[in-house]
Amino acid sequence: MKVVILAGGLGSRISEYTKSIPKPMIEVNKIPIMVHIMKHFSKYNFKDFYIATGYKGNIIKSYFKKNTFKDWNVNIISTGQNVMTGGRLRRIREKLGNTENFFLTYGDGISNINLKRLLKFHLNHKKIATISAVRPPARFGFIKLNKNKVSYFKEKSNLDEGWINGGFMVLNKKIFKFLKGDHTYLERDPMEKLSNQGQLYAFKHKGFWKCMDTLRDKEILEKNIKQKKHL
């Protein structure tokens, strides 16, 4: 089973690091965040990786030349600088050959999602796309007011938040019909059309998930990994 990782964005919200390296190469506890992600796939015996690079992609290529991982097949594919997520996926289509279904995720999110169950869910429902639905941690505590009286108080949690796309998707090759060009955002028109056609399903994941967008996210993620919450 092939695993596509989108790793070409600018990562402008964490520019403290991305001025010099691409976001997926930012180290979390001395290991690039993308390698943490790949290790999770490898844990489930998914080791055939296709990394779609863009911004400072030469650094990712150089890293995997210097560092090898047992049984991993790592393919680094340059997909251009100013290309959106759907465009990057479209550009690597030939590399995937006749693959019927494949994993797709982003190079900046770590989770303990059960990938075998995700794949089984996708195959059982026989739709074009399955996304992993996660609950984001609340940024602030939540209260309900009855005039000036607090009728409900909940400290920061993820219990009262809605579901969001956490990456870790499984896609059927029919997805390429929905990708029109370099400026296609996978998460916009293609996903909206799939949803309208009943071809988009969500696998609910209630376990650990954390995306690294800012320096604060990085600090939290490092604490989480030290506590082994990602396992």
C-alpha cells in the first residue's frame, strides 16, 4: 500500500524554522516530524512512501540520502514551488502506477490512529475518499451563560469541539478526475464535490492527534511525545 505525504508548503506560520528548512523537516524531539509520521505508517507495515516536495525540497532529498530506514522505500518527487495540495497529488499520479487505493497525509500532523482499521473502513464503504475526522483541542476554556450566571464551565478539552479533517486519508484512484491543475486545493472543490456525490466518508478518530502549525504547537507536541501519547 503506497503512502503519499504532502511536504511542499511554505509553513509560514512557523517561520522561526521554515526560513531555513521545510516544515516537515522541523525536528520534534530530535527527529523530523515527517519521520515520526512515517514511523507510524511503518508500524502498520506500510513502508512504500511517496513524498511530494516543493519549498526547500532539496533538504528533504538530502536527508533521505544520508539516512536510510530498514525496509522503507522512499521516493522523493519534486512537485514545484507554487503548487496547491491537489496539484501536488496530480503531479505524482504517474509514480503511483495502477494503484487502486493509497494513503495520503500531510507532513506536519502526528496521530496514533489505527491505520489498518482506517483502510478496512475505506474498503468496506467503497467510496472514492475517506478522511480521518478528529476533534481539535480547544484553544480556550468553554462557558455557557444564563444572563450573568455561568451555567456550564469546561476547561480546555476536545469534547465540545466539532470534527475536522485530520489528514490520514485513503483515496481511490478515481480522485484524479477531480484534480484539474496545479492550483487545485484538494480540500476545496474536489472534497466538496465528493461530499455532494456521497463519495466522501469520515473515519472518526478519538485518540491522539496533533498538528504542528506554530512554535507553541511544536512545544506541546514535544511534551506529548515525551509522554508517549502518540503511541
